[in-house]
Amino acid sequence: MLSPAGRRVNGSRPPTGTLGSGLAKRGRFAEAEALLLRSLERLAGSMGEDHERAVEARRKLVALYEVWGKPSKADRFRARAAAAP
């Protein structure tokens, strides 16, 4: 959780995937991309590439790139997200 000044409260961190999705909805695509990619990297590294949360992070990236008009970037994540259980 962040304080109004943007500092961490109680040592917690905001979920980067949630923030990234929120930024994407506001059209702040480059900022959203950075947070979503970081989220995917952390989730895949700590939980495994095929964990449901990592798969969901890939789906969020696909949605971002589709709305942003970057289909080739969406394709890089689409196959891996679709193949997951």
C-alpha cells in the first residue's frame, strides 16, 4: 500500500499487474507495459512460467498490445497464454 505521498506503507508493494491494467485503461500504454512486463517477470520467476498468475499476466499484456495497436507484440505472448492449462 502506498501513502498519499507515494511511499510504501507497512513494507507492502502495490501489485504491479493491477497498476499496469489501470494505466492501460487510462491510455497510458508505455507505463502500463513496463509494469506488466515487470509483473510477468516476477511471477514467472517466483511461481513458474506456467503458473496461473503468470499466464494471467501474459493475457493482460496481450490485451494491452491489442488496444495499443501492436499486434506483433501481442502475438509474442498470445501463444504462451493460450497454451496454458
